[in-house]
Amino acid sequence: MKKLWAGRFEKETDGLVERFTASIDFDRKLYEHDILGSIAHARMLAKTGIISKQEAAEIIRGLLEIKLEIEQGRFPFTVEYEDIHMHVEKRLFEKIGPVAGKLHTARSRNDQVALDMHLYVKQKISEVVGKIDELMKVLRKLAEENKDVIIPGYTHLQRAQPVTLALHFDAYYQMLRRDKERFCSAMKGADLMPLGACALAGTTLPIDRDYTRELLGFSEIYKNTMDAVSDRDFVIEFISCSAILMMHLSRLAEDLILWNTSEFDFIELDDSFATGSSIMPQKKNPDVLELIRGKAGRVFGNLMAVLTLMKGLPLSYNRDMQEDKEPLFDTVDTVISCLEVLPGLLSTIKIKRENMMKAVEDSFADATYYAEYLVKKGIPFRSAHEIVGKMVSYCIKKNKKLRELSLVELKNFSGLFGDDVLELSNKLDNVKNIKVI
Ligand code: ARG
């Protein structure tokens, strides 16, 4: 089949080359953005008198028909036409004849594909931010509902100090708030219009880039045409925001997986968000959370793939850059699916507050309160730390908790312990008054 660029070629392309270079299997995702960009480009060509209004109208009619064909699954895709840009243009010829050949005036696939990617990333940033918002709402609700639930806070995965469950959930809320801000700032790099840069050097034709910018809703135009076709920073930024987000979701998943074990027994996942084992009838597994943890690795890999892809490229466009699409699309699908599954999973977990409290009581999580009690009596913190450390060691030997020590026993460690030390047992209640949100 004759290629749109076949003028200087004397032989047909080898079938293996066609298959090897084709990106249509994955870049067909960009059809909507490609057609939107082409419509704006045709309108600009008409406005500047490069093509007639009549020609632009025909082109736009054809493009809209093609859009409908793709949406209704009636569009004939084939590797022979390489990518989505060629497919749309070839089809346009079939529909409206030679006037279709005017659409690609003052345009190259290099600025065209860059434009499609910008439009796509802008759209996906808004989508991801919307989904982050939904997850944040669930975390906020969980924090608000669990202000009086006390759990051991951990460092080194060892019980450290009592905290409220609200504080724990709010920590994730804060991470997501930062993620949202990061995605919003990534919008700046995506909100730049490359069209008009053509292959790399612009055009001698009297185009109006600002008009196309306005039609497509971009804030700015690339200042440098070579930069416009060779920049993929906005793709890298999107994936790197996603990698940080996934790192947070993976940590949340890990906390929930631990809490859901029989060893912790702090929560139970709802049946509708857990899975079973094919051999062990008793099993109820946290596969959803494990997959979120696992998928974080995929997104980190995607980031590394695109960074490595770009690092050695000379200016300006190189075909290597076609390889940016699969990591980007995979990142979008992964991030969105994780953000979509978490709200339901989180809002249906059963919180076992008694077990959480028991874990606090069984630990020496209140030791810091005793040290701070002595500090208030005038002892340097390091000495107070040492004294309470000895008390803990004593308690372990005697199989007692700190608050079970009598005043006589306490006074053996420091004469400064007085009757008011009993208030420390109420201290756990004060944890509930920690303001988190
Ligand atoms: N499919 C290509 C890509 O995704 C489109 C641009 C091709 N340009 C070219 N001059 N071969 O990067």
C-alpha cells in the first residue's frame, strides 16, 4: 500500500519493518486528541488564508466522521499505516479526496505527536487529581470517625508511642494532599503548545500559532521550535508525580496488609475487597493491597524507562521517542485503577478498636510519658530516659506494666515520683485530644 511519505522511495517497505515501526496498537488511544488538534490546525489554516474556508469545512467534516467511526468500532486499523496520525490522514483521503492533502500543510508528525501527548497528559492530570480528591475525602472521613481510637504508633515497626487512628489516617491524607499539588504543578509543563514547530524549524508559511493555542486551550506556546518537538519533560513529570503517588499508596497498602494479619489483628478487610485461596479453604487474602504495592514497582520502572529513553537523544525529534507512549499509558491506567479501588476498600474495613487498645496497653508505649513526668520535676531528659529505661527492664522481669508499679517501687527508681504519677494512666485518654485535622 502506498505510504503518504513514499515519493522518494522506489521499493515497498518490508513487512517486518512495517510491523516493527508501527505504533498503532497503542497510540490509537490518542485518536481524540489527534482529531481535536487537526480540527484546530485546519481552522487556523483557513483563518490565515493558507487554505480556503470551504476546504477547512470539508476537512473538519471528514475528521468528525472518522472520530465517529473510531468510537463506533467501524474504523479499519492496519499496521501498514504505522500510527494514529497516518491512519486518520489516509482515511481522510478516502472520505474527502485530494483536499485531504491540505491538512498537513505547515505541520509535521513531530509537532503533531507532541501536541497529542500534551493534550493527553493535560486531560489525565485533571482525571488523576479528581480521583486523588475522592480518596482524600475517604481518608478524611476515616480520620474524623476515629479520633478516639488509640493505636500504638510504630517506629522501626516496634511499638513506640500511643497515637490516634485519626493521626495515622491523616498522615496519608497529607501525603495525598502533596501529591495533588505536585500533579497540579506538573500541569504547567503540559500546558505548552508545540504545534507550528513543524518538523523542528517552523515554517515559511504565514501560520498563526496563537490562534491555534487559543482554540486548543493552551496557556503558552513553546518559545523554541526544536525544543517543542524534542521535549518530553511533561511526560517524565507526569510519571514521576505518579511514582511518588504510588509510593504513598504502596505504603498505605503495606500498613493495611500488616494490620489485617492475625498477628496484628487491627482491621479486617471486607469480603468484597478480599480474595480466597484455591487450596486453603480458610484463607482470606489482601490481594488488592498487594497488587497496589506491586504496581508501584511498575510505575517506578516506567519512570526509569522514559528517563533512560531520553538521556542520550540528540536534538531534535528521534523515533526513539515513540517509546514514551507505552510507559505513559501504562502509568495512567495503573494509577487510575489503584485510585479507583482504594476508596471502596477503605470505607468497608472493619476497625477492631479493642485489639488496637490492647496492643497499646500490652506495650511500654507510655514510657515516654514517664520520662517527661520526671523532666517536669526538673531532671535532665537524658537522665529521665535512663531511669525509665531501668523501670522498663524491671517491669519486663516482673512481668508488669509501668502503670502497675506501686509508688514504693517507683520511688526506688527516683525519689521525685509522687502521687500525681497516677495521672499518667489517664494520659492515654489525652492522646485522643491530639488535634490532627
Ligand atoms: N509514531 C511517531 C511517534 O510516536 C510519530 C512521529 C513520527 N515522526 C517521524 N518523523 N517518523 O513518535
